[in-house]
Amino acid sequence: MNKLKISQVQFNASHIPNLNSKILEKNFKRAIKFKPDLICTPECSNIITKDKKYLQLHAPYQNQCPVLKMAKNFAKKNKVNINLGSLLLKIKNKSKLVNRSFFIDDNGAIKKTYDKIHMFDVKINNGEVHNESASFIAGNKIVHTTINKIKIGMTICYDLRFPSLYRKLAKTGSNVILVPAAFTRPTGKDHWHVLNRSRAIENNVFIIATGMCGVHHLNRKTYGHSLLVNPWGKIINSAEKDPKVLNTIINIKEVKNTRKKIPSLSYD
């Protein structure tokens, strides 16, 4: 099988996990009409807020997360793979949370998880400062999975700025790399498209970049603009700033063909 049908769910998440579960389920029902092989969601799919204290109090444990429970049931019932771009979760006996991506197979089982490696510690301007390492435990493992023998690499948001991670995933045979994100608006406007296209071009891979959008709890704003980029670096489908289900068919043969034209991976 060389073709994959992808549905990307760009949505405006709230600070209430139960509400996000309902929003996502509605979107999944819209997506399933396309009969996708894989449904993708953004970073922070279960909870998003500007308030770190609120997050610490209200982020669920993995076994209690309503978004994860709903997604597993939906995947099993509808025989579809789902990438929950990331869930913000408490860990037993730890003061910090994890930012964790889930790959759920079409039997509703968690096939792989990936914890965000690169922490978003930045000062974009006086009004927008993020210090993710103060609240989250960084991951340390590179993770990939498969659909029908097609290898898929897992990353989250700020990882996008670290090309070595994408190179390692490409070197392990990944033909597709997932980039769920909750990008800020200033960095999104200036960097989002060029970074995703760069990672695709450098590694001759498909990039599936699914963005959170809208204005969230206590005026946190995200950029949206979900993208699907082919191995030549061309944007073959995209959203704007508003919620949308983005449906795309990709042909994995494009990876092999592009690597024949520019075999840079072979020389590195």
C-alpha cells in the first residue's frame, strides 16, 4: 500500500478536558466520512491555558483523560488510526507534567507514545514568555511507528526547530513525520511555513503539521495554519486561522522518487 488518506483536525481547544473530548469527537465524525487511514490532532488537544497553576490543577492523569478514552473508543469502533498530537498529563509522584503524543491503532490500542524532547523556553516579546521546562518533564526517546509498513516519525511543536531529530527519524526509515503544534502567532506568522517546508526538503519526507487555532483560556492565542508538505517541500494542502478538518491523500512513492533525484540522505 503506497497511498495514505490523512485527516487533520485543526480546532480551538478549551481549558476543560471533557469539553475538548466532545469537540474532537464531533470533528472525528466529520473526518471519518473521508475514510482516512489516520486522523491527526494538534498539541494540547486535551487542555490549553495561559495559567500554569490552573494547568497543574486540572491536567488529568493518563488513565483518567477523557480525550484519550474517547479517541481509543472511536478508533476501535471506526477502524481508524489516530494521532492525538499531544495531551498534557499528570504523572504519579511527579510535580511536573508530560507533553505526550499518542499513536492509537485501528483496534483502539495505544501503539506508541512520544514525550516532547525540546522544551519551549522562549521570550518572544514582553507579552509572550514561555518556560515549558518549569512545568514539564522533557522526553529523551526518538519514536516512530507504522501504518501498513509505512514508517511514521513522531515529534511535537518546538521540536521543529531542531533539524537533527528529523534527520534521525529519516535515517531510521521514516517516510512521514508528524508535527502537532500549538504555535504562537508571532512565530507562526514568520517561521511556521518555512520550518515545515525545510524539514520536508532536507529529509525528503511528508510533513503532517496539525496546528491548534484560536483564542484560549486567559487569552492564549495559537496560529492554526495546518499544513501537509510533500517530500519536495511543496505545500499540498493547508488551512487558515479557523477550525477545519483538512483531508489529503498522499502517495508514499513520492518519497522514493524525491530521494532518487536528490539523494542527500545517502551522503550524510
